[in-house]
Amino acid sequence: MTRETTACSEVHSSRPAAWWAVAVCLTVVLGVRSAGAQVFRPDDPIGVDPDRLDMPAPEPREISEYFNAWIHIVGDPGSYEGKAANVNTLGDVPSSSWYEPRHYWHRMTPEELRRGPNEGDGPDAAGTWHVTRAQLDEETVRIEMVDVRGDAYVLTLDPMGHIELVSGAAFISARLLHAMGYNVPESFIVRFPRERLRPSPDAVLDAAGGRDALTARSLDALLVHAARYDDGTFRGLARSMPDGETVGPFQYYGTRPDDGNDIIPHEARRELRGLRVAASWINWTRVSSHTTLDVVVREEGREFVRHYLSNLGGTLGAGPGGPKHRWEGFEYLVDGSAILKRTATLGAVGSEWATIDYTDYPALGRIEAEHFRPQRWRPVYPNPAFRRLDAADAFWAAKQIASFSDDDLRAVIGSADYSDAAVVERLTDVLRARRDRISQAFLPYGGGIDRFDVQSGFLTFVDLTVRHGLVRGDRLRHVIWRSFDNISGMDGRILVADQIRGPRLVVPPSDSDMLVAEIRTPGGGSTRVYLRTEGGEREVVGVERRGASEGMP
Amino acid sequence: MDRSAHRWKTVLHRWSLLLLALPIAAPVAGQDAGRAASLRAERLVKAADLRPPESPGRLERLFGRAERRVVGGGGPTGIFGFSPIAGGLKPGAGLSGGVRFAPFSPDRGLLVEADAVAGTRRYWSVSGRAGYRTARHAVLGYARHWHLAGERFYGRGPNSNRDDRSEYRLDESVAGSLFHLSIGAGFQVGGRAAYQVARPGPGRDADVPDAVDTFSGEVPSLLADSRHVAAGGWIAIDRRDPGLGSDGMHASLQALTPTEMDISGMPLATDRGVYAKVELTHYVGVGGTPYDLSRLVAQSQQYVPFRRGRNVFAFREYLALTGADAEHVPIFMMPTLGGAYTLRGYELFRFSDRSAFLFNAEYRWQIWHLLDMALFLDAGQVFSEARDLSFGHLHVSYGVGIRLRAFDRGIGRIDLGRSEEGTQIHVRLGTTF
């Protein structure tokens, strides 16, 4: 059996020191090694990863976006190879400082989906917003401001000619990612007149020409780059920074050497690998460390780092300063094979995306579903965690994405306050179609079954391929029950071989403490489900899937 | 806290964490403390050996500086108003570059700038401009002196011999003013007046015959200094997308002197639209210069995109007609063909005469977001009288090129041109053709 458990010896490294080597060896010998004697340990499957231990706060750090892009384009900075290392024995990601299981496991109401990560009500619309910093970044106006209550926000305004484009995309994507379980900052759609903004006495302007004092006049000049409604008001997304000290972005590889909780290489984290599928869904081509945030938070007397996805303005059809570039999502910024094709064919082959017709909604930008192929979707530059996405990671992400119903999508998209109802309808259609493409691509892995449970002597499950319309009717499956040795990790004798048509099967009587059911779906791989006897009752303790391909889906 | 105390505190901290970790990780005999306990123990072990992040390396610091400059500021005014210039001299100057001083942000409308540029072939120039410029209009005064150490000349007319290559030096000073007005829908009008002094002399290369010696009988005025007052005007329509932007103004300023062939570049980044310009300039000889002349220049460009601009057919037509006696047009005021901007399969300035016709066609296709490839065909002819122009005897060259572009601007290009006289490679920086 291949276990999907964390591997201590692979996930940290330390500087050689005599006393330290002794200590590590003691720990490994006494703790981890003996614990590893069992395949399934007493507390499996864990629902919580204890990575919120009280730890010294890491040093704030900056990462050059250009340098980061460079090292990802010319090579692969990740070093971990293998299956995701932070999953429990069910193949799911436990609750952690990175991730919190939400919509798929505990269905959220439309109101919860709309509210997303928000706890507050956003900037006070009654008073003046005091601007402390303003910037024009890639034709997008960003303003840091404080409202009359003293709450700070980062305000991203929609770019000229595309009112509602960036703010709508960021608002919707934040809610979808939050519902999937990722940490995202609070965000609010705001519409306001120019008069509400007032530069603080020490406000600064970062623009071409360098840093300068921000005045009412220079703010006006900056706002020329922002879109306005007919009544002259602006629209933007106000992000509230999480409480705590920001210590910079996280990388999609390695660990922070100054964060004791960070022991699993980021490229080995399923939620970061699976984020590739989620990113493809919402067309988050600009996903990189530059759109992440590590924040030191204090909860229940413990201080630890919580990891956020941030800066979601480059999602859906939005790009820098307007709609996305046409190539985004279809190839990397540097894509050797595409360049060769175009060179050799005088441009006739290798840029099929150039001729895609997009609906002409300025608020929508460039996103569509007809040409979307989840397996071939690309961020702007390679991502070490995305590179390592395997079929199990993709299945994990796809089952969550598939769990968003049409009504869920309509609820989220409708909350973005688009002034044109047609935009809501069109975007709902696009995300629904992209969701379905993802389901088709990744859900069949292992037979497409999940949510295993033992009830009244039956092992039950949900056939996701049927639930989400990929297959009609109950499928015929072959089942082999065996005993299982939790020490050796070996299968025992065959207890029952059967065929089922439907989402439940009888658990055979056996004296063995552990059983394993291998459920084979013709043409769809197989899933092994491990049962353990606990308190006289059988319970599901592990799930292992296999498909036609274990590698890159 | 002194270092010794700090070290002991660190050791104490590590051992305390370790002592905390061991009971969690180590099971009581025969019992498994569980997976969560193991994970917790690993974290406590790491916590005992926390290290600061590695300092950024040299390359990362370099990237960081560039990023801050692009994203956080820097911009056109550069460092204390100084910024580097790549290129900036006439073709034939070799590899050239220099520095520009522009103390005011262009956003403020006030234009004050000065350039100093030098090339590897001992060319150099200094220039200054001052005035007011907005997106719609410009009023500028300018002055420039340049030293062209070795300009090529092969003789006058379409049948000049490649083996007759010669050189001459030219020192030229010009001062003038111009106005430029955009009147909407891409239409522009402008006018200028300038005074210029040209002093030709022997070329710099001892191995190449002097044009003064070789062709003095053919073009007697080459031997004499010339002084002219030039006045003229133009009307243009520029509906190229993307256009030259502010670079267009610089290109225009570069072409203000009477000695220079006023041929508008084909912007490398333009993928649609049209451009057309008609310009008439009259040159009055002063200070003992015994001849006047007039020049009419008409040129146009067309860009036909398909596949949403990723593939483009680009065309340029150019016609320069000079009204004067043939022997009264000094060679440095003749239109020329040959080189990276005209006939790319021929050497620079290969053909010269009173008038010239040129046609360029390119098929461009984008191979990368920042790179275009191009196949091109050039055809042209110089002539003395209009009746001498024969489309059946055009000089033709063809070839392939690669172009670097970013932010809707052309950064540079490499063209490989072929003609009956051999192969030429052109490496050029800049936004234009």
C-alpha cells in the first residue's frame, strides 16, 4: 500500500550540530519510527493538522516578483517528489493554518457563500476615507486608506474602460476560494464619490517618477486611470488586511526556516497542488507567491503564521489594467514548444487562442469555457506545487469544485453587484461550464467515488460521477473484500468477491480487526477502502485511489 | 544582552523544546501516540533550530532593484533626471549610446532635455530641446551638432558601382523651431524653420577613398561648406495602433535637419492602421551658399492584421522628389537607399541621387509575447529626373528578421537581408523600422 501520510524524515532539514543530531535521532528512533510500525495509527484519519503551535514569529521578508518569475521559468525550485505529504489517510487535507475544510464537507448556505470570509461590514461609507498611500501598478489604481472608524483597507479600483471588471473578479474569486477552504482576506465591493477620498498629511504617491507626496491634485491625476460610472462615482474592491503582523508572502516550494510550524514542503501540500485546478476554474493565471500573504496571528494564546491567498484581481477575465491577455491560461509566459511551432509555421499553428471570440462585456474581460481544457490550463509561469499535481490532488480539488451547484454560483456571482444582469448570467454560465469540464477531467479518478461511511452493516459511498451527471444510472462495480494487516501493510485472504450496482455494499463478517474493500470501476480505476473496528463498530480509516494514470492528469 | 548570555538562552530554549517534544513523540512502550503527536513533535524539533531566511543573493537583489524601478518608480526622469540612451545616432555610427538629461516629468508638459551620444565609429552628437508639449500640440526650440566621421558614398544614380565606395566627414550644426498640432481623428499639421550649417571633409578611414577626391568633379558643391535656412510644413494622418507615442516626437526631432532623409519609421509594434504624410520644405542658401532647393516627400504605411493582430502585413511607400539642378544637391542632402531602414540587402547608403522611390513589404507574425518574426521584401530606386524612374529596374532585396517588443513598443530587431550584391545583417535598437 502507498500511504498518504506525512514523512518526517523528508520534510525538514537542519544544520549539522553534534548535540542536535543526537536529539533528532532520539526523537526519530523513539517516536516517529515506532509510530510508523502501524500503517493506520490510532488517531487516523486526523481532522486537524497541529500546525498552529505557539511559535516565534518569523522575520518579515520580501520576495522580488521578477526574481521569483525568473527562477520558476528557468528551473524548478522545488525538491520534493512524490505524493502529497500533508493529507490524512482518507486523502483529504486536514484543518490547518493553510486550509479549513468547508463547502464540500459542510454545505454552506447561500448567505454564507455570499459573505465569504467577511466578518465586518467594510469601510464606513458615511465618513471620509483618509488615503495614506496611492499607486498605479500595471494601469490599476491601488489606494491604502483608513476609514473614520480607523479600519485600514487596500482599495483596488477598476481600470479605465472596465468598470466592475477587477473588483467583480476579485470579489467572486475570494468567495469561491474561501468556500473551498482557503484563507482569503475580507473583501468588500465599494462604490464612492471622489469627495470621499482625502489624502492624509503624510500620504505618499508611488508612480512613474518615484515616490512623492500625495496631494489632492496628484490623487486626481492618478484617478484618471480608474473607471467611473456615469454619475462620476468609482468602484473598487476594499480588502481588509488580516489582524496580525504581515511577514511577507509564502513560496510554492520549500519551507520557511524561521517558522517552526512549517515542516512540510509547500510543493508537497495537496491544497497548493490542487490549487492549480481551482486556479484553472477561476482563470487565476497570475497565481504566484506575489499573490499570497503570511500573517502572524494570535489565537487562544498561541502565536502562529496563517497563510492567505490574496490579490485576486487577476482572476476570471481580468488582467493587468484591463482584460486578460489572450494567451493567458493557454501557455506560459515562456513556452518553448509553442514558440517553435509558431516559428516553423509562420504563425499558422501554435496560437489557436488568438482567434477565440469573447463576449463584449467590459465587466467580464476575457474568460470563456468552450476552449477551456483543465489539463492544459497554464498559469503565467510554472509553479512548483502545480507541477507536482497528480491525479489524487486533482480529484481532491475537482470534487470540491463540482460541489458548487448552479444556485451556489449564482448566489456568489450575484453578490458582486454587477450593474448588468447579463454579466451575471454569462459569468454563471462560464463558471458552470468550466466546473463541468473539470469534473469530466478529474472526477473519474479511482472510479469517482467518495464520502465513505459504514452504516448498519453497509459500506456506503457517493458516486460523484453520477451525482454530477458524468454517468447516467448506477454503475456496475467489482468488489473484493480482504482482511488487512495493519502492521505489515499486507492484504490478507479474500473474504468476499462481489459485484455491486449502486452506492453501498455489505461489509462481510470477519474476525479481522481491519478489512479492505477494493472497488473496481470498469474503465475508471479502483479505490481501496480500509475499515477498522473501533468500539465494536466498523469505521472507515483509509481510502486509496488508483486510476489509469497516477501522474500529471 | 551579551553574546554569551544569548547563546546560553538559545541552548536552553532548544533543550526545553526537545524535552517537550520527546514525551509527545515517544510512545509509552507498545503504544502509538498517534499521527498528530508525531507532527507536533516534528514541529517542536524544528522550533528548536529556527534559522533566519537566507539573505537574497546578488541576482535576486539585482532583480529587486529593477522591479522597484519599474513598479515603484524611476520612470522617464531617471536618476536625478539622467537616463541612458541606446542608439540615438544615424545609421553607420556603429554601436551607439549616451545619456539624456530630462529634469521634468513629461506628464507636466514642459519639455527640457539634452542628449549626448557617441558611437563606436567615432560619431557623436549633442543636442537640446526645450518647449511645451501635450498630447495634442507641441511648440519646441531645438539645437544640435553632430559629427559624422565617415559617411559612405558610392556615386550618384541607380547604376553606381559598389566598388566605388568612398567616405566623407560631415560636421553639421542646426538650430530651429517647430510646431505640431493634432487636429483630431489622427490628422496632424506642423511647420518648422531652421538654420543649418554643414561642413564636409575627408572621411576617417584611411583605407577608403575620400568622396571629396573621388567625386569632386561630379558633385562640386561637396567641397564647400553650406549654409541654409529651411522652412516647411507637413500634413499627416496617423492612425497606427499602437502608434509611436512620445517616441514619434523624438523620431520627428531627429529628422529635422535638412541633410537627413525624412523617412518615417515603421513601428515594430504597430499591427493595424494607416499612416500618410506629405511634406514640403524649401531650402534657401545663405552666407555664400549659391543654391536653393525644394523637396517634396510623400510617404505612407499600411498595416493589415489578421488573427487578431498576431499576424500582420505591413507596407510602406516612400517618394522623395528634389527640385534643383542635379549638380546643386550636395551628396549629404541626397536621399539614399540601402541599409537597415530602406533596402536591407544592400550596404548602407548604397544608392544616392536627387530623388528616390522605396517600397517595403513585410509579413510579421508573433512567435512570443515579446518577439515577432518577419519576412520582408524591399524594392527601390534613386533617380535624377522623374522620367528616369523605372519600376522594371528596381533594386530588390528580401530576407527574414526577428523583432523584440514590449509594452506596445519595439525594442530592437535583427534583419538578415539578401540582394544581388550579397547578404547584410542589421542589428538595430529602437522602436521604428
